[in-house]
Amino acid sequence: MSQPRKAPPTSLGRLVRFWRKTFALSQEELALQLQSSTRHISRLETGKVHPSREVVLSIAQFFNLKKRDAANLLIAAGYIPEIVDADFRAPEYRWLRKTMAINFKSLDPYPAMLTDRDNNILMCNKSWLGLFQDHFDLSGNLYASTYLEAVIDAIAAGANENDRENILCAFCLSLKQEALINQAPVLETMIGRLEKRHGLPKNWPQKAAQFEPRMSVPISFVIDGEKHEFYHVCNAITSLGPVENGTEPSLVIMKLFPKDIDRDLSMLTAHEFDHPCLYTHEIRKNES
């Protein structure tokens, strides 16, 4: 009679076993350190028990795991890690600010800007200021919530009828899920304004769930009286591993590329705009 097949270890079980082996501990030794039993550690590694969030955190604490690796354990156990975003302006991230500044310099004349998890604009290039000079007070702070609404409006105006509603619903669903996961009331407020302004259907979440999100969507702007068509592209800046931004600031670069690759955008950098978010400020800091 054949023996019943053993259930394969879960993701959490594999990780716990990996860290236990890394620190050269037996199951008995780990159980002793965690004030548990050898049987319980064995069952945990083979996926026969599901530990509480507190137990997972105690394992991470025992191994002295950093935030990223502790978050990997939590995700493997089915828990959402606590989101404590790092400060992009902190001294220890000077290297990151310099990297972003070089990146943004290379993107001119294609408009680009950088946001954090709270949707504040952290950095932009000259073309961005040239394109959005009429949307923002260039002497003060830039807030991406205003920008996102302006971009969504532009996308709605430039998209064809078949795509318009799908794109708007997808934007709102993305914002809604982020608001629910991260408890961000500012995003809930933005969704309400978008619903009213664009007259989204009441069942927009169901519609959006049937629409695959895109990394790039079409968008149009009028520059010097002429309509320019762009692709709006978003890229997340992440650290390596399953947990994105586990130990560094959560950043997103938003870029606009012309549909016509030969389109001249030099008019966007023709004026000498200045703003604290402009990448040139960070480059000057690193040169001083």
C-alpha cells in the first residue's frame, strides 16, 4: 500500500527553515529560544500550523531580521506588513536623491516627476515645470493629489470613447484599494471628486475589475495652442526582493513621452523656471 504524500512546506515554512539553517540551529534549539516545542516548529516548517502575527514577529525578532526580511516573513504567513515609509529628505538618502536628480536631468525634454506614498511631489525636471506652469503655484509646494486629478482629467479628454470609462474606472479602483489598505482618507476624497466630475457609473468597481490596468495610458495636452499627444507612464522605484520598498522610501516616477517620437518639446525647457522640487537644486547641493 502506497504511503500518503506529504504536504509541501508553505512559503513561511520554507523561510523559517532557511533562517534556522542560516543560523545553524536545530528545531530543538529554535523551539527552546522561542519558548515553543520541537513538534510545533516542525509543524510550522511543514505548513501544518498557521502562526499568529505575533508569533511571526517573534521569529523575526529572534533572528534579528531587518524590516525587509521581517516583512517577507509576514507576507509569507498571509499578513500585511506595517507600512512605515522612510523619509526621502533624510540625510541617509542623499545618494538616492542624487540618483533621482541625474535620472530626471537625463529625461528632459520629456516631462517627469517623482512622488512619495502620500502623493507629494518630491522632484521634477524642467519640462515638467514648463508643461504644468499653469496648474501649480511655482513659488510653493507641489501636491500630487492636484496633479493626479489634472492628469486624469487630461486622460479622460484625450482617450477615445471605448477606453475613457475603462481608464477612469481603473484609476479610481487603484486609488480605492490603496486608500483601503493604507487608510488614506485623502485618496477617498479624491475618488469622490473624480466620481462627480466625470460621472462614473455606480458600478465602477465591477467595471474596473474587468479591465486590465496598463502601465501606459494615452493623454493629451495643449501647448502653445497646439495639441500634443503623450503616453503617461508610471514606474515604481523599488528595492530588490518580494517586498517592494521594504527599507527605502516608496517612490513613483511619472513620465510623459510623445506619441510622435520626432515631436519637438524644446518649448517646455525654453523658460528658466525655478522651484525647490526641481532636480537642479539637488545637483547643486551635491556639488557644494
